[in-house]
Amino acid sequence: MHPVLLHLGPIVLPAYGAVSALGVLLGLFLAQRTARIAGVNAAQMWNLCIAALFSALIVQRLLLLVLNWSAVEAHPQWMLALSMIHHPLLAAAGGGAGVAMATLYAVRNHLPPRSTADALAAPLALGLACEQVGALLAGSGYGTETTVRWAVTYTDPLATRWSGAPLGVPLHPVQAYAALGYLALAALLLAWLPRRMRVGDVAGLSLLGAGLVVYLTELFRDPLGRGVLLGGLVDTPQIAAILFVLAGALILTEVRAPKRKDEATHG
């Protein structure tokens, strides 16, 4: 795999950050389309996504600096670096900050919460698919040792230095499994959005689908650093996945009014 996409003298373009950035751009442009389908103002949706994105990045960077302060003190120039890493703790913190900012923006600008969540579902799944492709290239969130024919083997020392991936060992390409799962989920959500019978159902399906993708792919990830719980029965991301599934099922089974006629016409 290739942790670095471009290396020209002092210029280094990490694969994880570059592909993740591509996923953000694709998600932003897709959100413009899904906003119109869901009956949400596209300009406000753009602003919401940008505000949530910057909140997530700031919180992730601050947490990264706090957790590695001794290294930052030795190399203060790292504070100006734009590199990103894949880690469940950072993902959870950034995701929480992004959701909080998106909720605050939606409330302050009187955006319909369920329709807004429906519009965001497919773009988020697409962004996660790209993020996992970047993780595959970088060696982040690597899989368990395997003998399958499609195994990946990391040989670049940067994969170990940046992500801890073992070198010369065939591993499950679990990041590819997750990317395919998220990509399939994005396609399903995008197809269902204009056909949904009730507002909020697409968001509920996205939570349920994302939870299933996370839980199943964690079975093939190396458990190091993932917070193993209950004697190794589950890890922290799987606990979060179970909560996602429960939340999605609750939204899908909630008794509420069907989609309004004007909303259906606008979509």
C-alpha cells in the first residue's frame, strides 16, 4: 500500500488525508443534491456542512495535540502540520463535535431536523467510504492476519510509523470491506431518499446500516488500541455500532405522521 501519495522534497501528501479530503468534497457536492430532494435549503445545507466539518477538525486536532503533547514539545512545528490520522477516539470526538455544531446551526436557522438528517445520510456514507480507502492506503485500522488471496501486505516503514501496521504480514483488507459497505449504503440511501414515505426514515436507515458495517468489519480488525471490552467479546467501536443500530431501529419504528404532501411535491 501507499501511505504517501506524493513526496517532492519537503512536500509530503499523505494518502489518508488526501483521500479523506476528496471524500469531504464529494460529500459536500452530493449534499447539495440531497438537500433539494429532501426539501432543505441547499445554501444553508452547505453552510451547515462547512461549520460541522471545521468543528470536527478543530476538536480532533486539539485532542491529538493534548494526547501527544510531549512529542509536540519536542517538535513544535508539528502544530502547523495538516496531516490526519485514523483512530476511533479521534473519530468519535470529531464526530460528536460535528453533530453538535450541525444541530446548533440547524436549530438557529430553523432547518427541519428530520429532513436535514435525511439529506445528510447519503453524503456522510459516501465520505466514510472514501475515508476507509484512505485508511487502506495508509495502513490505519488494519485487519487481522489472514491467508485469503485478496490479503494486503504493507512494506512501507511509514505504515508502521504512522499507523502501527505490521510489515510483511498478509492482512485482511478490512478497510476495503468497510468502504464497500459504506458505498453500498450511500447508494441505497440516495435511491430511497426521493421515495421515502416518512421524513426521518432515511436517517434511521443510515444509522442502522452504518452500525452493521462497523460491527461486522470490526470482526476483521486488529484489536490493538480499539478498547477491547467484556473479555474480548466486543470492542468500543462495536458498542457504538450497537447503539447506532438501536437508534436507527427506534427511528424507523417510531409512530409519526407520513411525509407531508408539500414536502413530497418539493422533493
